[in-house]
Amino acid sequence: MSGYRELRVWQEGKSLAVSVYEMTDDGFWKSDWGLRDQIRRAAVSVPSNIAEGEARNSQRDSVRFFQIALGSLAELSTQLEIAFEIKYIDESLHTLVQQRIENLQKSLGALVKCRSKQF
């Protein structure tokens, strides 16, 4: 592994995206392609922006892409809240995924703070 693949936040973000794809592969999600596709795009955006940020040649650019990933996590959290309220996911799954998002937000926020001090 090299570069972004070594970052724990990228590993967790990728794992979260895979989980979201699996979660949205059946049931109500089959007929609601709008919310399904939006939630999947937000989930994939997280590790993608982390990877792109880590590949940049400046700390300032890296931090900007990490902040975009944080925005995608907020978007994903909101979409999951909607999915829960319209009963696409049950409370236990909603709680589990929201906890994963919150943990990733904390870790990524700490990385942003650390990298921001470097410029």
C-alpha cells in the first residue's frame, strides 16, 4: 500500500462506501433510484476526495479536498436520516451507520486540523 491507501480515514471511508452500496442493493432502494444514487454518490465521494487530497502536491490543496470529504459525510448523514424517516432502513442500521459517519468525521477533522498547521 502507498500514499492515500495508508490513511486510516481513506480505509474507513472506502469501507463505509462499500457498506452503503450493499445496504442500498435491495428492498425499497430498487424502486427509488433517485435517493439510492444520491446516497451512493455521497458515500463514494468521501474516499475519492481523501485520495485526491492526499495525491495533491500542497498541504493547502490536500486540506481543501479533505474538507470536501467532510461535506460529503454531512450529505450522507442527511440522506440516511431521510432514508430512516421514510422507513427504508431500520433504527439499528441507521444508528450503526451514523456512528461510523461520526467517527470518520472526527478522524478526518483531526487530520484537517493537523495538516492545516503545516501551511
